[in-house]
Amino acid sequence: MQMTLRYYGKNFDTVTLQQIRQIPGVKSVITTLYDVPAGMTWTREKIRALKKEVEDAGLTIAGIESVNVHEEIKYGGKDRDRYIDNYITSLENLGKEDIHLVCYNFMPVFDWTRTELARLRPDGSTVLAYTQKAVDDLLPEKMFESIAGDMNGTVMPGWEPERLKKVKELFECYKGVTEEDLFANLKYFLEKIMPVCNEYDIKMAIHPDDPAWSVFGLPRIIINEENILRMMKMVDDPHNGVTFCSGSYGTNLNNDLPHMIRALKGRIHFAHVRNLKFNSPDDFEEAAHLSSDGSFDMYEIVKALYETGFDGPIRPDHGRMIWGEKAMPGYGLYDRALGAAYINGLWEAVEKGSQRK
Ligand code: DNO
């Protein structure tokens, strides 16, 4: 595996590349062109400038998170082919610049959803949290306002104000769109992009829906083992793979995370590792990465990745806000660095343990 950290670019991130470089074992970042809206083409010039910024700091780009998919592609709008063509051009340009991993998601309207961005934990840290009741009591168009005050002045991924201004219109576009339609639209998209992925060896890694169930009545499909295996089979190409995100699949306690990792052997191109603490099945908060701080057995998750031969980029995921840091919720430096160190330790222990048997 290749330990990485997510980086949003110098205009958006509170964490610097110089800081990232000092985290043991981190030689690469996962990054993006954060200011290119979904549906627009990524130019070679912009990709080159991003690469230069990262390489000048002594790091490399391990992959992109995300090249966002335009809503028309997801709901099957009349202009979807034009947006797919733009997506293909972006992939082609990434391939030409020697970038071979792209994380994306296929969630309608909202990306990941949390109802609190700064829930206080007993140790005084603050974390992202979700409670189903809060979603049930809220109008979707009020979602952004309800959390905006806790963003620490940052633009959070998936919560860009321009996108959220259109929430009401978007809900109209998804009227009548079923889970089956979403599967069909994803298949259509993947079939169109697979040739360019094969030509440039670009691994597509779909991110799970988070939480892994329908929110505000919108269809969501990347939620469990059955659906993700269906998706792998419907476009059976090794470039059609997944981002295994323990914190997203783990929102549904019916998902057996190590079992899913084993079932997806060979198709996990990227891993997000994070722990959650459940207070009830529909109320959870994000914990420290350490197993005993949350509800997951992180050792078993890392072991399953190791035993299935996972060799792609991995990153600690959302961290707690600790030590007085002010950063994008989930994306401060300190707790993610602790997470990286912990995952590195688990990996080394699993690796050495298995060689000694
Ligand atoms: C949240 C992230 C997601 C993820 C996208 C991938 O912190 O894990 O926003 O990057 O869903 O497209």
C-alpha cells in the first residue's frame, strides 16, 4: 500500500504540502482541481500546474479525488453525452499527465451527508456526526444552512455553495428516478469511459454513498456488497473498481467490512480508513482511528486489505478536530496524521506477523 493524505490545493487547504511531507510514510497526496465545476473539462495546463505544485514540495500525486460527475449524467438528462465527452477529455488529459487513479461518486444531489460538523466528544475533541432524526426533520434545501456555521470558513467537498443553491431544481430533475435508473445511468457512463481508461490505464474508484442509505428520498445504490458486486459485474473491467471507504460502508451496521474487502479482491483501487462510534444504529459520530475509540475493528480491516493483496493508495479519512486546530471539518492536520501513523503501524504488524507464520 501507499500511504497518502488528501490535499485540496494551496488556495483551499489549511494544511500545507510541507506539513504533509513530514508525516511518516507519506510520499504522495490525493488531490483535485477543486475549483473546476462538475461537467467542465480538466485541461492539461491545469493538471500540470497542480503536479508541479505537489512535486516542488517533494511529493507525488497518487490519484485524484474527485473528478466529479455532472448531475445530468447521474439522472440521465438530455445533455448527458456532452458532459460524458468532457469527462472523457479530462481522463485523457490526466492519463497524458501520467495520473492513473480517479475517485468519483454517483450520489444524487448531495455528496456525503452529516448533520453536525462539530459534535463534542468526551475528550474535548469535535467531530462530524449524523443523526437520522435531524435529516427527517429538515427540508433538503435547508441542509446547507444548518451546517454552514461550522465549516470554519472552508469550502467542504460536496458542499460547494453554487451546487447547493440549485438543490430545489435538482430535486425536480430526480423526480421518478429509481435505483434501477441510477444503475442504468451508471452503466451507460462506465461503458462510455472504459475505452479511455483502458487506453491510459486509469483506474476508476467509485466512492460509496455516505451514509449508505437513501437520504431525503433520493435513490442511492453504492451502499452494500450486493450492489457493488452487481456494479462490478455490469461493466466487468478491472478499471471499473472501488474506493473502499470503511467510514461510509460502515454507516450501515449490516455491512461486514472485512467480508466486503475480501469479496472485492482485485477491484479495490483506493482505500479510505476511518472509524465510527455508534450511539444507536441511526446516530453515529466519527471517532479517532484507533479501534477502541469507535465501533470498528481496524486491525481486521487492515488485515483484510493486506491479505487480499491491496497495493494501492490508502489514506486516513476524516479526523477529529483536536489541539485547537481550525481547519476544514474532518480535514485538519493533526488527527489525520495520527491516523496515518496508526494505519502504518497496523500494516507493519500485519505484514511482519504474516511473514513469520
Ligand atoms: C468526504 C469524501 C467525499 C468523497 C467523494 C468522492 O469527505 O470522502 O466527498 O471525496 O464522495 O467523490
